Amino acid sequence: MIVRPASEGDVLALLSLEREAFGATAWSEVSIRAELSGVPATRQVVVAEADGAVLGYAVLLVVAGTADVLRVVVATGHRGRGIGRSLMSELMSEAKRRGCPAVLLEVEADNEAAGGLYARAGFSVIDRRGGYYGPGRDALIMSCTLSAGRPPAATVSPVRDLTYPPVVLAVKAAFKALDLRLRMRGTEHIPAFGGAVLAVNHISYIDFIISGYAALPSNRWVRFMAKKELFDHRVSGPIMRSLHHIEVDRGSGLASYATALDYLRAGQVIGIFPEATISRSFELKEFKSGVVRMAAEAGVPVVPVILWGTQRLYTKDHPRDFSRGKTVLVTVGQPFAPPSGANLVAETGRLKAEMARLLDETIRSYPEMPAGAWWLPASYGGSAPTLQEAKELDSQEMRSRAAARVAQRRAAS
């Protein structure tokens, strides 16, 4: 098979492929000829050919430095053989040759085959257009950054998830046993394919379980960045590794950051707590800029996720309470894509402001808000520490841990 520029002699073959793929909405012969007439000024049209037969074709639009994939079509009987990947590779190379910083495209949200092809080519979802293809048929807007040094496709091996499915079944059974009233909204904002960073508020020790569960409606497994101690533990360590979570050594974070970038470029979903540690006030602490930096560098969207109610089950400074019938709320916000070279401080502030808005909505929609409750923020009438008081408690904890480490080293010497 070869991939070559299309010519006038290919028009009837392209028309046949169009009608096979799109039916009543297919481009007409006039439209196809118009696309070819735009080469090379604003178009590139390529075909995949084998033994004299045209098996697929692709069209790229380039206007004012912006590249947009208009078509990638493969004959029905020849799909799944790498033809679409070869066509996409040629379009990406053409966009690079023309100096485009990124490539955009639209795909129907339910078209998992096409979405998977684009995700493997390095594309990530940056927006969603409701009803674009008709009632109930949304379009996903995807983007692939072509910055220098960035590989256009995955740089890590495909992940085999042998442990995740049984773990999910166990979690579902636990939820049922606890009569946990889990209410989720906005889960459709988690992309069904392609890389993404979930930015999650942190109020309990079980937040990674609940926020990971929110990705199930999109058929995604989330890889969380978690502290090294969890991987060193004899019980949790093997589980964390088998779920392909990412070990974070706070003394040397570059390796974990690079691993997360590779996962994102391979189309994985990464979960991060921008506050780094649990908020004792149950409000948002200061955010680290790593979420925005990572998303911008990988060319993927950030999806804000808010949890509420998990602190009632298991959090800092309070005994565990797994009694039945508790309510947990999950709110997933609209994704946004930090641009390459973005102002990290400004974009992190934007993320925090949006998550603060979603947190306020979520708290106010919770079915219980008893005055003086320990799990309710002071600003909402609860008895949880204020942000300043929580900050002081965090500082005390850090000093105590540092003293304990010094004492341990002295005892060992």
C-alpha cells in the first residue's frame, strides 16, 4: 500500500468512498473537485492505494496557520489494517511542513473507532458541541499539538488492565454494602478517548476511589499520581502498580512528571489533586501549578472534578465512619485546554476559581447541612477549621514529621 497525493483521476473513487461512509450527507462530486482545487494553497488531499484500488483518503485544511482534518475515510472491508493511521500520519506531516502549531478535528462522540484512531495519533478532546450532528448526536473537538520535540503518538506501551475490572466490581459491592448514595453529574465531560487530566479536590483518603468511579460512564480507567509511601506498602504497593498508578517521590518528582506526560500522550486519563494533600477545612487550599503545566505540555484538557461527602467516611483528624446510608456527591465540570506556553499562574487561578464555584454549588445541593457539623466548612456554618487554622495544623504536622524523621535517623546511627 502507498499513500500519495490525490488527483482528478481519483474523483469517482473518492465519491464512492464518501457515499459508503456518509450516505445522504456525503460530499457531492462537485464538493470533492472543489477540495482538490484547493491543493496546495489551502488543502492537502491524499489517498491510500493498493494494487491500483483506492482504499481510503484524507483531507487537510490549512488556513492562517491553522490545520483542520476534514476527512479520514477508509473502505469498509479494509478497516482495522492501519490504513487510517497511515493517512493521519501523512496529514500530520503535512501540517508540520506548513509550520502549523497544532491540528484540529471534529468527530461524532459515539464514533469510538474514529475517536480511538485520533487518540492513538496524539489527539485529545478539548471541547464538545451538543447536537452538532443532530438531536442527541454530539461532536467532540480534538486537538494535537505539534510543538518541537513532542511525539505525535504514544511513547509508552499499551497498558493491560487485568486488575482494574475486578477492583471496580469490588468497589461496587462495597458501595452496595454501605448503601452509599452516590450521585454524580457532569460525567459526560470526561472524554471517552484521548488524554485528559482530572483535577480533583482533596478532602478524604478515599477521594481517588470516588473520582475514579466518575470516569466509568465514559469507559475510562484513571491513573492517579500518588505518594511513594503507598507504593512501598506491602499491601497497597502491588495494587497501585497493577492499576498503573504513578508513583510520586516528593524528593525527586521529575521522573513521575515525565511518566505522566507519556501516559497522557498515549491517551490515558491522569488524576491529580492540585492541593497535594487533604484539606482539613474542606475548602480549597492553594493549588500547585503542575496540573496546568502538565496539560499544556501534553496538549490535553483539564477536567475539574469536585467531591463532597467523602470526608464523612474517612479523613484526617477524625475516626473512620463506614456506617450505612451516607450521601456522596460528584460534580464534573467543563473541560478546558490550557494553551502551550500559557501563563501558569493565571491558568491555575482560572482552574481554582472554577473548582471553587463548583464546590459551592455542590455543598449547597447536599441534602444535609447541620449547623456545627464537624464535616462542614466554617464558612457554611460548620465547625471544621478555617482555611488559616487548617494551614497552621498542616504546618504543625509537617514539623512533627520532620522531627520524627530526625529522631529515627539518630536512632539508626
